[in-house]
Amino acid sequence: MVKARTSAAELVESGHVRINGAREKSPGHAIKIGDVITIALDRTVRVLKVTAFNERRGDAASARVLYEELSEVKRN
């Protein structure tokens, strides 16, 4: 969703991320397979379900297979 970990942490700290419907404020919060993550970013809302984890950090293409998009991208 964002390119850098610091950007992801800022999203969480500013209240733009929900995990299973609950607003998350801690960037280090652990997630598990099956969790639903809602992200408000750039006038859009994305809802994703975690389907797998990767052992190593990878590029955007390899990350796309680790989640399922539950809703179409919606404009705020």
C-alpha cells in the first residue's frame, strides 16, 4: 500500500488503519492469517484479508499474493 515502513507506521499512528474493525495505533501490532485490515489512504479505502506470510521481504508483486482484496477501491 505504501513503499516504506516509516510511511506504514505513520498511517497506523495517525489512525488510518483498522484491524478486524478496531482502530490500531501501534505500528508493531502483530497480525495473523485471516485478519481483515482496512486502510484509508489518499481518499480511498481498501479492505484486505491476510491470506499468507512471506519469509523474506519482497517486491510489490510478491506481496500481492499474500492478501485478498475484499472490496473494490472506494473513493471517500
